[in-house]
Amino acid sequence: MHPIEHMKLDNQICFAIYASSREITKLYRPLLQNLGLTYTQYVTMLALWEKDNATVSELGTKLYLDSGTLTPLLKKLEAAGLVKRTRDKKDERSVLVTLTPDGEALREKAIDIPEQLACKLDATPEEGAMLLGQMQELLDRVKRYSAQPGEE
């Protein structure tokens, strides 16, 4: 590859991942509209369906979101009646996020969304599993690198 070729936008892995993420989020929009959720609210609900009664800090870590993004999002989910936020009795500094009955019931309405998205992408289950594995490996590598001291 010519030295200048590696500087083209289309040759950047980071840009391909970024653009893919944005486009996939767009594909989710009509699927999530029926649930009344944005994509970020949806992944938050996925995390809570996986582990209910989580602290805001745990959710932030799991979702790679800071409290400035997560707090307003949780307020909206609470206003919609899907979650409840309460102070942790063991540690008043922590806020626990718990699914309401409506939040738990929403899982059943969302159960086929991953399959609907896969159909939109015309992907086989094997292709999806392979891509997921590759992306998880990439994320693990990035996390290992970013965890190294003095690498800022």
C-alpha cells in the first residue's frame, strides 16, 4: 500500500467501526419505535434484563456510558415507568436501578428484535456469531491497551 493510502478515510478500521455503529443504530430505530425506546435506552434495558437491581455505576461500566449520559437516560426510563431508581440502603452514595413490572414485561415485546435486525442485515446465524466474536476480541484488545498505565 502506498504510504498515503493508509491515510484515506476508507482505509481506517476505526472509521468503518464508527460508521457501521451509526448505521446499525439507524436500522434499530423503526424496530425500537414500537417499544418507545431509543437505541441507548434499549441497550440499557438489555443490561437490566440481564442483571436487575444494578447500580448506576455498574450500568455505566457495562454500557461504556458516563453518568452525565446515563442519568438523564435513566430519568426518562423512570418517567416512562420502566425502571425505578432508589438510594442503596447499604451505601447512600449509590443509586440502584430496578426494573418495574412494565419494564420486565417490555422484554417480551423486545424478544425478537435481535432476529429482526439480523434479517435486515441478511446475515446467517453463523456470520453473526463470527462477527460478534471478532468484535468482542477487538474490544478486549482495546480494553487491554487502554488499561495500560501511562498510555494516554
